Amino acid sequence: MSVARQGTLTGAAKELGVSHSTVLRRIEQFERALGTTLFKKLQRGYELSHAGEQLFTNSKGIEGNIDKVLSQVSGQYDVVAGKLRISQPEVGLVNMHPVYAEYARLHPEITFEIYSTIEMHNLSQQEVDIALRFYPVSAAPPDLLVGRCLGAISTRVYASRAYIDGLKKDHTLHDYSWISWMTERGSAEGWLRDNVINPRIVLRTDSVLDVLGAVRNDMGAAILPTHEGDRYPELIPLLNNKIVFDNRLWLLTHRDLRNSERVMSFIRFVGEKLVLE
């Protein structure tokens, strides 16, 4: 019905909050199931066929009721079983595996599908069921998403003692070599441009574990989460322990899944087990 109202796949996709290809696939599946053509493809977009016009007219009064019933049924009959697709930061940022293990013991009928990446899997298009995402302290997730804040993760600039000892005694921030960590919401190079004159970047990576390895092997200075940098006695925080970034970690799902016990049970469990300081 969205395609009929909007006249284009792009307009329907925007209304439904899904991708262009998803709308096209659903049309094709529906037409195959009905054994008839519902739309005529024109240069300006999509137009209802005769059969499509009849279906559209007869469906107008029941669309809202169908959505309401489906939502209620989803909440009433969903169980803690099936597949949970989760997009999470890599282990160096937050270690979710102990939580997964405990939850799996409690709910053996759940199967996890984990994407450990800084890439932003699209919750609005429901590419995943749940995502762990960082937002600045001053920001909040979009209204389309629901969930809870798990706490803050802070970062500082670190370098190894051996690397610092190898610099001249009167060195400054501008004399360091830098390992650049391309984070989920931009690159550490933005901070470097604002704070360091012509920073010399010796390594770029999207992996915090690679950054950590480079710093521990005396390649230069880098921005690291404090819970990682503080673990290693050979690393020292610079800038008088100044916090560089302070982001909050959110556990989120699409609001259409807020009645899914399979999804919300996991969110409640993580909220109780994983609270960041």
C-alpha cells in the first residue's frame, strides 16, 4: 500500500523505514503469491494495475487493524528462542562474550549471530536486531530506536615508557609519532588536527586492538579507551591524564521490536549484567 500511496519505490522505502531493494522484493513475492501483477512500471514510477486498484481499494479499511493485530500478536506469543543478530564494537572496546555465555546457558534455544565491527549496521532497516552504539554524552539515540544506556567509556592519549624515553627531553605533543584509530563516529585524526601541528601518522587502522599493539611496541602515541590503556604497566597516559573523548554506550533495538520477548529479554539481561563505570 505504501508503493500505491507514494508512487515510487524510494518513497515507499522511506515511509516503511526499509531499503529500496526490500520493497521491490516484497512486491515480487506478493505478486507471485497472488498470481497476478499489481503494478505497472512506468518511467515516472509505479502505477497500480487493475487488479492492484481493486486490492488497494478493498484493503484501505483494514491496514491499520492488521498492523495493530500483528504488533499485539508479536508481543503475546514471541518467546526467548531463535536467532539474535547483534552488532557490537570489537572486544577492545567492550567485551560482551561473558554476557553472551551466561545468557546462552539460561536460554539454550537462542542462537547468536554476532557482527564485531565499528560499521553502523542499520537498525532502522532491521539489518540486525540489536546494536551496541556509542553516542557523545551530549547526544541521544534517534526516536526510532529504544533501549538503555550502559554507561560511559573514556579515552586518553597513551604511549609506551620506552617510546617516551627515546624522545628528546624537551619534547612536546607535536614531536610524537601517532597511531590513528578510525572510530565509529569519525577518526582520531580530527582530534589530532585540532591539537597537533602537522601530526606525523605512522599507522592508520580501524581496529583498537591494532592500535594497542602498535603503542605497546613503541611505534608512537595513540588515543585508547582507558580500560585498555590502564591494563598495561608499560603504557603511560599523557596530557596529565586528560580525558580526550567521553562517549556513552547504548544497547538499542528498533521500536518495532519492543514487543519482542526474544529481543527485550536480552536487553534487560545485559542492562543488569553489564554496567560500565
